[in-house]
Amino acid sequence: MSDMELIGAALEAMKNAYAPYSNFLVGAALLCADGSVYTGCNVENATFGATNCAERTAVFKAVSEGKRDFKAIAVVGGKNGTVDAFCTPCGICRQVLCEFACENLLIVLFDGKNVKTHTLAELLPLAFTPENVK
Ligand SMILES: [Zn+2]
């Protein structure tokens, strides 16, 4: 699957975002090693603290379906769903992604025109990983 195809899946997932408080819609598409894709959107909550990000929605969907080997995740987002800047994963999502794919996971970002790719290790240096608690 190409980066643009994965971004397309993230853009489609963004349409389902539930973000009545921030109006910042986010979509994510997680590519598994077996080629399957799990998408997610942000799901806000009136308590704010119970809000879940698009990336974690995608990861939790995948893990709950037995997938743990991830290759890449595309993330898109913007105010009112307008994608005009790169939307990078928050710190909590970086940590959750690191649980399953800390070294080689590719983070695929899209600002509406350009694609930018980082490894998770670049976005979360010196991470606390499962290795730390063995
Ligand atoms: Zn997040």
C-alpha cells in the first residue's frame, strides 16, 4: 500500500471524527504487517479527559482484532476537517504506538499537499519501552 493510499484511508476515517468541543477532526490509518488496515478517528467527551485520539482508536481496534505487528500509520487532521498543516501524534499516542512498534514504525503525515514521513524513534527519542520492564 502506498503512502497516499494510507493517507486516503485516514482522510476517510477523519469524516467520522466526533469532535464537538474542539472541532479539530483527526483521522488515522494503521497498516499492519499482514497488509490489513485499521482506521480511527478522535472521539471527544464532555469530560475532556475521556477523549480518545484517532491514532489510539486505530491501535486499539487493531490489537482487539489480534494484530500487533504494525508497519506504518497515517495521521491527518485539522480544524473543521480542513487539512492544511501536518498533524503529528500527541505524546500519549506516541507512547501507545511505541508499545508495539517502537523502532521502525513509519509515521506518515499529510498537510493537504505534501507527504512527510518520520520513524516513531525520531518522534519519541529515548522512549520508555517494554524492554525497560523486563
Ligand atoms: Zn493522541
